[in-house]
Amino acid sequence: MELFLQILVIVTSILLCVLILLHRAKGGGLSTLFGGGMASNLSGSTVAEKNLNRFTVITALIWFVSIIGIGLVVKYQ
């Protein structure tokens, strides 16, 4: 069980990084430093952004629950 949870944490961590990097920049942060501000204003739809937000939140919840699960397995094993 612990091995499954560890693999789940690794997979969801990588997926979470990718999903966060796919989000459109909403301010003048580092993404606009390299010209990402113009491209983000010209492309993207609201439906795609909402779905990306949902996938990111679901992935983060799975990641969080698996971290808690690993802690419980380690504590009570």
C-alpha cells in the first residue's frame, strides 16, 4: 500500500507541475519577461481554462490525500 501511495505522489507531483505550467499568466510575472504575456492574451478560451483549473484542483486533492495516506501508513505500520 505504501509503495502504491509513493508512486501516486510521484505521478501526481509531475502532473501537478505540468498543469500549473500550462496555466495562463494573469499578471506581469516571470512569464511576461520572456514574451509570454502577448501570447497568453491572444490565445485560450474560458472553457479550456475552467477545465484546466478543475484538473489542477483534482490533481492537487489526490496529491494531498496520498500524502496524508502515506503519513498514516507510516505511523500505524
